[in-house]
Amino acid sequence: MAKTNPFDFLQQVKSEASKVTWPSQKETGITTVMVFVMVFLASIFFLLADQIMSFGVSFVLGLGG
């Protein structure tokens, strides 16, 4: 692989960065809200799963005593 001098590298970075399609402020806001909603739903799911498994383990261990 040929070495690229720093000036050419920065020119290539600038060229590639100009091709990026940046989201609008509205799209960013909607995406942020959706992430928070999904995190909330996942946390509720894992809380319920943990409680159910905890109950099940306690029940099984209680049978032996």
C-alpha cells in the first residue's frame, strides 16, 4: 500500500465528508426519542424477566428445604 502524504489524506477526508448525508434536526430528534423509548421498553422487559426468574429459582430452591 502506497503512503499518502498528510495533505492528500486531508483532501481525501474532506472529499469523503462532503458525500455524507447528515440527518435533519427533526430526524435527529425523532431518532433520539425512539432510542429512549426502546431503552425504556427493554428495561421493563429485563426487569420482568429478572423477577420471573428470581421467583422461579426461589421456588425451586424452596422445594429442597
